[in-house]
Amino acid sequence: MTLAAFVASPIAWWLAAAVLFGVGEIALPGVFLIFLAIAAAITGIAAIALPDLPLAGQLVSFAVWSGVAVAIGKRWYRDYPVESADPKLNDRSARLIGEVVVVSDPIIDGAGRVRIGDGTWPAHGPDLPTGAHARIIGIAGSTAIVEPAGLSPPQRA
């Protein structure tokens, strides 16, 4: 087979698609294009084994192998999850637990507000006066569950 004939063949197109999907996987965030790259490579190999396979058959092969590759990848990531150096990275609520905050509106009858960062959040916990320090022990929806932190309130000048 000459180079021109190879370049015009479906084999070259499928293998080129596999390479492009692989490069896209490296260049773009996420893990998905690698499964399409695998499917395109298998379809290219199938086109070598079955040179008379029509385009519709090649597309069906690509679709089936894409599904198989995605299913295998999903199973792999379920069985071998990627461990993060910071498992609470995208869980703001979990990151707040243990933080000491200042009561901005007194907690009376179990409800008040605390300052977290540059905003205030609704809070539930034991009665505490304005300015008292509280430790966040949980988050329920958008409400901080607090307990006294055992620190004295800041002194005003």
C-alpha cells in the first residue's frame, strides 16, 4: 500500500482520530477523551482486520468500543479512586468545621449569627453574647452549628 493510499484509507483516519483524542486528553482538563482515543484506535485496528467494513460499521464499532471503554474506566475509578492531598478541597462546609468565629448577633434561644470570613451566617447553638468566640462543630444547610470556644471576647479600645 502506498503512502497516499494509506492516508486516504479509513485506517489512517481512525488512528489519526485516536492520536487527536489522546492529545486532547493531555491538553484539556478531565478524564474522558482517553476513552474515545482507545475506541478510535480499536476501530482503526478493526479496519485493518476487516478492510471492506463500511463506514456505518466503523461508526457502530466506534460507538460500541466507546461505551465499553467508558464502562471499564468508570469501574476502574470506582474501584481505585484517586486520593487527594486535600479531600476537603471543594467542600467549603467541611473546611469550616473547627474554625473559631465571632458571634455577630447574639445567639438567643439557640439562634443567632456568626461572622465567617467577610460575611455573617445564621448559627444555632447555646446562648452566646455578641462578640463571644464560638467554634463551628457542624454545618446544616447554610447554618453553622456552634459551641462556645472558651476564648474571652475581644477587648474594645
